[in-house]
Amino acid sequence: MSNHLVQPGKITHKVTCTLCGGLIMEPPAFNLPIVGRPDDETSRKVKKMTEVLQRHMQRKHPEQFALGMMHVIAFSDWLTMSAFEFEDETLTPRQEATRAAIFALVRQNTFTDANLLHVISTLGLDPDEEKRVFDFAAALRNSMLEIGPQQPEQPGPRLVTL
Ligand SMILES: [Zn+2]
């Protein structure tokens, strides 16, 4: 694959597709600031890379690309509708379901029951206390991550299946 982002003599960083394992490009480090806006040249390079990645998704993974576009549209609709109040009560649960699906898609952290049990086992509690702490921690996790019994209902087709 031709790679128009590689610059000879520069340290590069591989960009690999997680879907097919393909090496897409090896651009030089962008040196993006953690906080704040990158300069215009860096922004242009990142946009160029994103366009290459989008073309890869369109050509090699059209179903995943279409699903991604559905998420973009759903998020855009959600943002727009969030600025309004509706007397039609059927819109509110639908809006909440979209928000929950987007949250499920973008949340990074989770804890399994095994993770919680491992952490709690280091506290030196008796078995009854361990059970109470686990129940509390699991309920808190479920509420914060909106999983298990705390997972919101999603009327209609699910954006995200977890
Ligand atoms: Zn791929």
C-alpha cells in the first residue's frame, strides 16, 4: 500500500487496523498536546490520516463503516434534540435510550465481578463483610456503568449490543 504520510529519516508510528490487522500507514509522531488545540499543520496531518482511515473502512469494512455512520447520525440527532423540550412523552425514553447506547459505546472502563472480588479480598474482611462490600461495589458499578439491572431499556433497534 502506498503511504504518502511516511517521511524518510523520521521516526514513525504504525497505524494498524484492529479489524483486519492490516498496516495502514506509518506517519511520523504527531506530538499532539494533551490539552489545547494542535497547530494548524498538525491538525491538517491528523485530518489527512483520518481521511485515509475512513477510506480503508469504506473499502475494506463497509458494514462496520455503515454502523459507524449510524452512530454518527444518532449522536447528531441526540445532540440536536437535547436542546429542546418535548410535550410528546414518547420522545423522552427514545432520547434516553440513544444517550445510553452512546454511553455504552464510548465508556472505557469496566470491572468484572472477578475484578471486584479480587480487590475486596485484599481488604482483610470477614466473609459476611466481603459479601456486603461486594454487593455495594457491584451495585455502584452497575449504576455508574449502566449495566446489568441498571441497563436502560432500549426501545426499537439497539444501537449497541452488550
Ligand atoms: Zn482493516
